[in-house]
Amino acid sequence: MNSRRSIVIASVAGLLTAFLAYAWLSGKERALNEAGAPGPVLVAVKHIPSGTRLDVTLVSVRNVPRGFIQPGALRAPDEASGLLALAPIAAGEQVLANKLALSGVTLALAVPPGKRAVTLSVDPAACVAGLLKPGDLVDVFVTVEEGREPRTSVLIQAAPVLAMGRAFSPQPAANERNWFTARQENEGTVTLAASPYEAEQLAHLEFAGRIKLVLRPPGEKEHQPLPVLTGKNIRGAPASVDDEIRKR
């Protein structure tokens, strides 16, 4: 009798163990299947520097195994559009919510590493009629008086515009009237990203000379050798410039 009871108990225990093992393996299989199933996640299509305001051209949706989607990763472009990158985001990296912030953050986040934000007082004629926007690239030309002769040279090439007045968002206003009003309010100062030495030069030349900002096409960062112009002539200019003058 005892032997039969022991056999029954052992059989029940074996069946229970087999059931628990099956349930555990089935759960593991489901978890692996779920982790391997593709899911949408937002990634950077190219390197995004710190301080960049995101738009749909900088991010895209990619399907990756759900087990590789990081906590806090965004899933759609409109979730990131208009937000500011608080830290660099590498190309192909998932865009995380904790690396983004709404507008209204400090200007310091937009300053590239190794650069300084320097603000200049300029009139509309010196800054492309006041039509510059944050994110534009400009060349900085400086004219000083040497005796009675003017001397003009390029001080910085492809300097990023960080702010116009107190606006450091490249996002356009909701309508043209608001944009025009904001542009009038922002005229008078422009903030550039410059090296510490360039910032020192600009601080000095703002009082000792005349500064003019020249707008570059988007993305054009190449530096070109330019002569120093003195007096009332432009001797020493590149041959292409001399040829153009002779045609006139």
C-alpha cells in the first residue's frame, strides 16, 4: 500500500515538474519572440551636435528588434520635431527623450564645444538687413583705419549665428506678421560662435573698427584665402577678382 502511494506521489510530482518546466520554457519562448519582433524607433540620420533643434530631416524611423529598443526612445518624428538636443547624438543612435528639451533652455546649450558666444551690436546694414536667423553661417569682415587709409580683412569665416537679439530658435513664427514683429524686436544685436581669441578680437574691434557680416549659403563651411584690402584700391585681390573688375 505504501509502495503504491509512493508511486502515485512520485508520478504526480513528475507531472507537476514537467508542467512547470513546460510553462517556464513557453514563457521564455514568448519573451524571446517578443524581443525579436521588429518595432519602430526614432534614430538620427546623421551626427546631431549639442544645441541643434531637431526637425524631420535629422531623424528617421527604423524597425529594430524590440529587445534592442532603449528605454525612453522616441517612436515618431513628430515627437522630436522642434526639440533641442541637450547632448550630441551620433548617426544611427536612438533618439532618447532625456537627451531633448523644449524651447526656452539656455543659450549655452547651443554653443559648440571649444567656442564662445559673443554678442555684437550691429545695425541692419551690417548684418544682411537684419534678415539673419539662428543657424545661419556668416563671414565677419572688419575695417579699421590705419592713419588715413582704411584696411579691410576677414576675421572669421563660416561663423555660426547663435541668436538674433534674444531669439535663439531657428523656428519661424506662426505667421508673417509675427515674424516681422519679432525681427524688428531682434534687430540691434547678433550672437556668434567664435573661438576665445576671435571673441577677444571682436570685443576690441567692435569699438576700434567697423564690422560687417556676410551671409553664406547653408552648409558651406570652406575657408577661402582672401587678401587684405587697403587704401582706396583693391590691389592684391585674387586674379579672378581683378579679371572681373577689368570687365566693367
